Amino acid sequence: MRYPDGGGLTAKQRARRAGGVEALCSKGLCGRRSRMRPQWRDWPAAELDKGPAAHGWDEERGWTLARVALVIARRFHVRFSPAQTWRILRQMGFTPQLPAHRSAERDEHRVATWTRTTWPEVGKE
């Protein structure tokens, strides 16, 4: 059976059909807007450059997502999950990094000896 007003489509479906390719284009991001305001993003970057010791973590020198989230929460009173914190850091241009310095206790001779003698035995199993 044929319908004179557009073949049985709803008003929304007719609008999409009439809109062509433009009607299929993205309307922007979906979901809730981030609670991390754009004007806040300069502050965490500067604080991360100071290192974790500047924020009370003397025992280790590395940043973790939980530590970054805590520093942000202390300053802006907004809590972020580790996943949200990682998303924010990626948007700010941060990437996972390896330590810049090797351990002071590292003995290169012992490492080379272990690699030559013990590692082949471990690799056999």
C-alpha cells in the first residue's frame, strides 16, 4: 500500500531523507561534558612538572593516575576516576613515560652476566 505523504515515514524520518548526507553528519560529542574545565588545564600541567615530591610523596618519584587525580581533587574539589584522569592527561598532551634515570644500585656487569648465564635456562621452560 502506498502513502501519499511520504511512504509511511515519520516526520523525523522524512526530514532525514530530505536532509541528505548533511543529516548524517556528527552533531558533536555525545555524553556528559567533562567536569575538567578548559581554564583549569594549565594548572595540572605545571604541577606535574614539579614532581610528586612537591605534593608530599617522598617515597617514590613517579606519578600515578591516582596521585594525579588526588592533586586535581585537592585543588578543584572535583574527583576523577583513573580512566577519566588518563583521558584528561591524553587530551593535555601527556603520554606514558619511562624513568629518565636508571637505578643507582644497578650493576651492569651483573645484569650482563645474568643475561648470559641464567636467562637461557629460564627461556627453555
